[in-house]
Amino acid sequence: MTVWPEERVLTAEEASFNTVDMTINIGPQHPATHGVFRMVLTVDGEVVVDCEPYIGYLHRGLEKLTENNDYRQAMGYWDRTDYLAGMCCEGAYCMAVEKLAGISVPERAEYIRVMMMELSRINSHFMFLGAFGADVGSFGTSFVYAWRERERIYDLIEEVSGDRMFPTYFRVGGVTMDLPENFERRCHEVLGSIRQGIEDLDGLLTGNEIFVERCRNLSPLTTERAIALGVTGPILRATGLPWDVRKAEPYSVYDRLDFDIPTGRQGDIFDRYFVRLSEMYQSARIIEQCLQELPKGLVLNPGLPKTLRIDKSECYVRNEGTKGEYGVHAIARGGVKPYRMKLRSPSFCNLSALREMVVGNYLADAIIILGSLDIVLGEVDK
Amino acid sequence: MTQTYPYPTGQQTAAAGLGELVARLAGVETTLAETTTDVDVRVAPSALLALATTLRDHADLRFDFLRNVSGVDYEADGMALKYHLYSFTHGHALQVSVPTAAGHPHVPSLVSLYPAADWFEREASEMFGFQFDGHPNLRNLLLEEDLHIHPLLKAHPLQAAELLQGIESGPPGFTI
Amino acid sequence: MNFGDPFFGYSWIDMIIRVVIVALVMTVMVIYLTYGERKVVARFQQRLGPMKTGPYGLWQGIADAVKLVSKEDIRPTNADRWVFEFAPYATFIPVFMVLASLPFAKDWGVRNLSLGMFFVFAILGLNIVGIMMAGLGSGNKFALLGGVRAAAQMISYEIPLVLSLLAIAMIAGTLNLNLIAAMQDERPFIVLQPLAFIIFFTAMLSELHRAPFDIPVAESEIVGGYFVEYSGIRWSMFQLTEYASMWAFSVFGGVVFLGGWEYPKGDDWGWGWQLALTFIKSGIFIMAIFWIRTTVPRLRIDQLMSFCWKVLLPLALVQLLANGFILIYGASEWWLFGTSSLGAVALVAIVIKRAMRRPSTKLVGAYRTLQVPAP
């Protein structure tokens, strides 16, 4: 099905050109697709006339595997969905199981969870800034600036949990172990460096005239259309709606924390980029507040049984993942294994809006639009 | 924009009497229940489209956001589809359950009301075998185009000796 | 020592030796330019660059060359055979011919052509043919896209390039590169014609496919553009072309605008100083090219074309017109400086005016503390 960018009737001379649209395969192996993602673009010259995304290259059977493992064992699969921000996924999964079973989490553990989730959010947004700069063509400078800060965050996460990318740090009922003793000092160091890193990237990209020329007014999205398409997260906020699950349906201790929700005006690529940039400052604020308010106490609910058996129960827990609303729809029906755990991944829904955003724009812009959606294929393909 | 979005106050749904409101305005036969986080409205597949239209368009309900569509295989009790909806104007959330028979049940597609349902329904149909009537493009999304198995059914094994070198007769996996 | 005098014996032996010297210098320069680029770009990106191969990574270029030579030469089956195979040579030969006409020191080069400047930009236009051959002959849609984009871009930017050089030719009254350099003993032509310099530099970046005009080789989109199907020696020929033409343009720009081997005291201090001046000036150009490449994202093809046709071309034409009037009426050189600076300021103002449209960076619609309603 081809869609013309605007309705127009071809003159006799134009119609006699009889050109053929070219199909280009931006294949699963491509530097710009942020993972194994394939899209087949039909191009008329340089204008994209149709776009067909193909996903599933990273489908690993998450939901089926979860059904065959214990409640606690299955968590290991879930932090590999959004692999750039593993702690946010673990948080959602643990919240789902806790809701099903009615388990409470000690306050210190909640604060630690929030800090780790916000660190993961900053991590993921740095990845976006780096990769987006590379997509727009700034060769590798933004990449390397972002990676410096990501290395620092990974070092901090490794000090806390023992692993960089897939920490498996959260547990049903709290977190595995307490923070190391010098965590506060280290965290302040890392936050200072993060703020400097964000400023560097801001200076490199935001004021750059070429960057603005390429991103401004490209693929604007209205709020109604975004909601109808199921788009959430920074993209929805860039259209102007200040909706964040942390404020609208607060979970954990977010209702005690003070932070803003940056929004954009017209939902174009530049707004999405700038919303993510601003969110990083807000996450840093949250982490600082948590450090100040961190109460003492246990980090894991002591009254949990050795094996977790949950009777008939159902819940849909939503979390503000880094890309949008990360939801876990969990059904328990007795026994030690979850009956059904569905992942509502934000990148899946954002990606389904790709076709509408890309058609009618240039080929070079299609790449940038894909970059601005900031998808992570682990989530999309489950 | 003509639509205004008052800032949502974060009210959770279970407190608001939402279930009764929906049952009253629905116009179709519904059964109410509650999950740990949401109000659950159960409706038959034939009534789904009418209910969804009311949910989306009625001024007091205005569920403009389809968050999630999950398929569930309740072995002996058949299969079900669960839709999660949210309203940006009122800030309430809802779950709609549609119990169906086992096998390849036919359910009306919500793509005409919610474009977000497109990929959700494709995924549910390839993983469970649901047939969505009215969906324009019901092909496999996550699995390969020519693979006609339904992996998330409980009867489908987690692992089978699926050798793709053509040694076994017939397509790999499990046929229902 | 004049160009024409055979230095090394019989005139044809002399010619061969000069050609070989230039070829050797070019090869070494290209190898060390690849190394230099990696080091410079790395430093801009807060990292070190090649360090392991040899002291400070100095053998990296040679290691790369050896690796590329030893790679398998793959030719895709649906590539048009002879077009595919000859494209790298068709791209490289014009660059070498240009190098053969540039003066590196006073009266020293391979050949002193009285139509030197004209020869340079005429031959460089042949580059485009080679790129089109690579794009069309590869049998790959990405290559095709790259080739088409490259052709459009290079052909468009030839025009401001040539016009800016013609402005200098009008002032100098000659096309002989050696004489143009010799005329700059008091002041380099960049002082007289800053606008022509800016236009030349921008158009040169575009002819070289360097950022921000590198959309034909946009690595993050079409992964290499017109040379995506090449491997081994053929690919290294494309890289050789790119760096050799970068060096050739830099030397050329140095000769025409910065005073070449003459300014500041080339005539007095002998041929060693003149050679050093040539290399310093081409080095300045090259550093500027690397710097811009590291920092700046790339322009889209339609933005690039509109910049050329709507901004650079009119300014270049206005410059030519102004030069004509000034030279006819024999006004002093300060008029040249004045009009050209006005033009340069106008160009910079246009670019800045577009940049001023950048959005306000204040948060829009940020919500402050949520007033949690009392339970």
C-alpha cells in the first residue's frame, strides 16, 4: 500500500516519466538500527513512500520461559528485556509479584530501588544521546562523550550489585544486599560527572545549527494521535502532555519525591531529544533526594517463605520505564510458577507508530526518526 | 487542540466506583470483578466492539488509551483476552476480559477504534491462535512468516527436538 | 631552478623522477594522514587513538595498508564487471594529475602549466565520473543512492568553487599557479578576498565528501555509499583518493589563498623554507577539515543543495561583479578587501541567522511539585 505525501494530481508530463519505486532493505545488520531490526522502505527518489518494519530477530521466548520457572528464578529473564536499564525491568517484575502475593517492601529497599532505577534511566538516556548524535552524523563524538559517563555509572552499579549490565539486584520483597559503605560519596562523584557530561552533550548538539535544521519540524506528532497509537514515554511528553506514570499512578516512593516533568511543544524529533536530555537532570535530582532521605533498616522483607506459592490472583503493574510505560500483566493460579506474565513493552508500542511517522519524509530522515524513537530490541522482541 | 487534558491526580481506579459506572453505561451484558490493581469487566466476544466504542466515546468514560492486550490460555477453562485501558482525561484505568472458547476463537478486532491494537493483536494471534475479525494485516510479527505454531499455549511444550534440517517430517513444533 | 630546466639529466628522465618523487610523497602523506586523522579525531573525542602499533601508533597507517593489500578482492556477481573494476582508478587518476600541476616550492613541481588553475578544477571534475561508475556498477541499491547523491552534490558545488577561484584569477590576472603564489609576497590573497576563501573552503569540503557534506558516504545510513561493495585494494584506492584529494586541495588552497611557498619570506630564505611553508599551510587546512568533521553533524541532501544554490552561488556571483568593477576602475586594493569582507560578513550573518532560530532551551510545561491530595 503506497501513500503519497500530499494529494496531488500528476500532470501529463509527470505521469509520462513512469518511474518505479525502489525498495531498500535497511536490514537486520545495520549501524543505524540500534539492534537487530529490519525495515523495508519503498522509496521514490529520496522520499519514503512506504515502510514495513520486521521485528522478531531477538525473540527469545520470555513469556514462555517465565511460565516454566519459579517466581524468583524468572527475574533473571526480565532484566534482559530492556538491557540498557536492567533495574527498571527488575523493578516492574518484582512489583508485579509483590502485588500478586501482597508482599510489602521495607522502606530502605524502596529508596534503594528508586535510586537504582533512576541511575538506569540516566544510563539509557546517555545511550540515546550518543547513538542519536551518531545517527545525525556527528560521527562519533557524541557517542564517546556519552560512553564516558556510562562507564562511570556502570562502575557504580557494579559496586552496588556485582554486575554491570544484568545486575539481578532486586528481589521479591526488597533488594539482595545493602549498599556499600562509600556509596553516598561515590554517588555524589558520579552525579557531578554526569551533570558535566550532560552539559557537554548539550553544548555539542543542542545549539548546533545543523542538528537543529535536521531535527526541527521533522515528523511532528499531536497528542491525540500519540495516544491513539499507544505511544508513551518521552515521545508522548514531547507532544505536550505531561504524563508520567511516576506522577500519574505513583508507585514505590515516588509520591514523596519532588521532580518536574519536562514536556515539549510539537512532538517533533528535536522535542523528543530535548525532553530526554531534561529528564536526565530530573533523575539526578531524584537520586540526590533519595540519598538525603535514605532511612535505615532492612533491605529485604524478612518474613518471606522459602518457596513462594501464590493463589489465584491477577494484576497489571505499570512502571515508568526509560522508553515509556513498562507494564507487567501477571496472573497467578496457585503453584510456585507464574501462570502468565505478559510484558507490555514501551518500545513495542512506540515502534508500531514508526510507519506513520516515516512515510512522506526523506530516507535520511527515516533513520533519524527511528533513532528518536529510542527502541531497544530486547523489549520489542521479548 | 480541541481536547484538553486536565492534569491527572493519580487516583487509583478501584476506589472510584468505576465498575458500576461502566456496567451502567455499557449497554451490553457485563460481569464485574476486581484484580489487585484494576477493575475487571467481563464481556462476551460478540459484545466487545460495542463495549469498546462506549468506553472510548462516552464523556464520563473516555478511555482513549489502549495500554495492553494479553492473551491467556486457561487450559480447561478455555482462553481469554484481557484488554487494559486508560483515560487521560479522567485518569482512571480498566481491564476488560473477554473469555473465549479454546482452539482458534474469533474475536472482533479493535483496530478501527484504537490503532494501537494493531501489533498487540498480531502478537496475540500468533502466540495463541486468536482470529481477529476485521484486522487488515494478521501476519506473524515476532515469529517467522511461515511458522504456524502457537507457542504460548499451555499444551505447546517449552522445548521440542525441533530440527530444522529437514529430518523430521512436517513443520517443526506442535500443531494444535 | 626553473620548472622547465631539467634538473636530473635528460628532460624525460627528469620528468619521471619528479613524478616518482611526488607519488612517493603523496603515498607517505596519505598513509600518515589516515593516522593523523585518527589521532586528531580521537583527541577531540577525549580518547587516545592508535597507540599500540609502534611508538604512539606510528606504524598504524602502514599496518592498515598491508592488511588491505592482503584482503580478498570480492566482486559481486551482479556488478557490472568493467565499470566496477575501473571505477577506483577513474576516481584516483584525476587527483594524481592535479598533484602533478601544483607548485611545492619556488618553480618546483612536476610541471608548470600556464593554465594551472583551470587545469586543476577541470580535472577534479572528472572525479565525479569515477564515483558514478562505482555507484552504478556495484549492483547495490545503497551504492546507487550514494552515487546519485554524490553526483548531485559534487556537480552543484563545482560552481561556487570555480567562481570563487575565478575571483582570485581576476585579481591575479593569470591562471599560472606559480605566478599566483609569487604575487603574494606582501599579503596573501585571503586578506583581499575573505569571502572567496570561505566559499572555496565550503565548496572544497563538499567536493571531498567531508563532514558536514558527507551524505554520499553517510556511514550511519547507507554504510559507505558508493564504495560499499569494494574490499581490499580497491577500497583502499578510494580511501587513497579521498586523502590524496584532501591533500591536493589543501596545497592548492594554500597556494591560491594563503600565499603558497611565498608568504611570508619564501623568496628570501630558500627552498627548504618554501617547502616547509607549503606543508604548514596545507596542514592548517587539513586540521580545519578534521576539526569540522569531528564536531558537526551532517546536512541532508536537500539542505545541502539549497545552501549551494541559494546562498553560495549568489554571493560568489556578487563577488565577481564587485571585483570586476573595482579592477576596471583601478581602485586600490582596500576596495577589494572591503567588498569581500562585507560579503563574508553577510555569509556568516545568514548562517547565524538560521542558528538563531534555535529553540529556547527553557523547559516548556514542566510541572513543579505534585500537590498530593490529603488522604
